[in-house]
Amino acid sequence: MPKVIAVLGVGPGLGLSIARRFDREGFTTALVSRTETRHASYRESLIGTTHTYAADVTDPAQVEAVLARITAEAGELDTVYFGPADIAGPRPVPLPSAGADTVRAAFDAIVSPAARLVEAVLPGMLERGSGSLLFAGGLSGKYPMPMLGSLAPASAALRMYVLTLNAALRETGVYAGALTIGGLIERGDIHRELTKRDHGFAMGTLDPDDIAEKAWSLYVERDVAEAEFTAMAAV
């Protein structure tokens, strides 16, 4: 049977590129986004078997339900990709004016869903002795970027969570990897929004297909825990 990848937080940028890259390798793809609005176009862009689901991945009950549906309809999950950049969440607030609730909201949107996802799928992967977990995060989790303010602590926590998970899973047959991204991802919703008007800062763009290609390399080679991408002049 074909292997199955679940893409949680799929959007027209990186999430869809990840799905296309694994689709080309014969994977069955299960795409999860908050609404069904663009599901038909996503299915049309893939050549293999594709399942689409509407779920809010920040809602624990919805995550549990959608993962159960995917397993029942598509099969056991070989790979899970989590892309919080494609999930509607809090906008960055400058840290000097960000209160505790603002910082916590970023953790609730970025870190907690990732941990709940691992809690749900990792036991089965460990039992089978195989599987992969891929997470997209921001470069503000590695280098100070004041313009991303309140999102930076959550990005740093997600990055370290994945790197530590990678180390903890050695010799188990299960892999965890981080895609650490600094730049606007072309074709994505954030890129589209920011290019509509001047937001007071310049940021280069990244081709999501290039990132997806590296994600595939991480999946195959499993020799490093992180791939870094930047379109920024200096960090």
C-alpha cells in the first residue's frame, strides 16, 4: 500500500508544495486546513490519491477527530507535516508592548498544537518502528528579529522542541526534522497579504518548491535535524 502523509495547515504556498513533492513519490496525501474553500483546487494539483479535511488544528478535539478519520480512510500515517505558518493565528506584536497573554497566544497557536500532534501520532510510529515528523518554523526562533516580536519566543520553542525530539528518537526508526524559514514564502497567504501594501519592512521571498525538495531530502537521508532557509540580507 502507498505510504500516507498528512499535511496539517495546508495552504497554497509551502503546505501544497510539500504535498506535491510527496505525491510525486507515490504517497497518498491527506490535506488538512481550517476550511474546505480551496480543497478542490488542491486535489486538482495532485496526481495521486488525495483526501481533504476541514479542521482547526489548534483545537485538540478536532485534531483527534481528523487524525482518526485520516487513519480510517487513508491508512496509517507514515509522515506528518505541521505548518503553523499556514494556520490563522495571532499577528506579531512588538515585544516591548506585548503582554503575557499575547505571548501565550502565540504558544497556543504554534507550540501546543505541535506537541498535541506528536502525542497523537508518535506512539503508533514507535510501535511500528518507522515514521517521520516534519515541522515548519520561523527563523526568528534562532535569530532576534524585532519585527516578528511576540511570535519569536514561540518560534524558538517550536524549533528546540523539534531538535530535542529528533535527538530523543535516535535509534527508534522515527525521524523528526525542522524547516527553519526566514522570508516570505511565494504563493502563500502571508506573502499575498504583505505584498498588497507597504508594511514598513522589506523581506525577500523563498520558493516553496525548493523548501519542499529539502523536506524530501530530510525525510530520505535523516542525517540532520534541521534545514535553514533565508531570503534576508542579514540576521
